[in-house]
Amino acid sequence: MRLLFVSHQNKKRSKLVEEVFRNNFKTQSAGIYNDPVTSEQLNWADVVFVMEEHYTEELNRRFPELCAKKKIVALNLPAILPEDKQELASFLEKQVKELI
């Protein structure tokens, strides 16, 4: 399964989440504003995870036809995540696995 993780700038949250799932899934990450998500990435992904709900609206505005065909899931992750990687991995695995 191919997972795409999208955050505001693709600097922290989406990169961290991508790292957590890289061993079990094919993953990519992108931003809304910096390192912006592309139509190629959306076509590639089986599931798109956005860090906050309002990013779904922005993706739909930019790529309405592609988004209509995709499963887009809002994780609603806080901007500040646990620094302990094990704690973060446990939190994310539980949340994401329930959604795929």
C-alpha cells in the first residue's frame, strides 16, 4: 500500500510520520505550501493522510478531480508531537492502522 503524508511545510510532522511507516509501506511526504504536493504524488498514493482537516479542503481546491477518486484521511495531529520516537511511533501506528 502506498501512503502519502501531507502537512503544512513538509518539515516535521509529515516527515516524521513517513519515517514511522517507511518499513511497512511505500511512503512519500509533501507539503501544502513548501515542497508542495503534486498531481503525480496524488496519483501514486492509495491513501492520502493530511495532518489537519483544512488541508483536505486545500487539496480539493487544487486537485478536485484527483481528490474525488482518493481516500483522504485527516489525522488531526498537533503541530508539536512527542519527541520520544517510540512513543510517537506507537501513537501513530495505532491511529493510522485504524484508518486504512
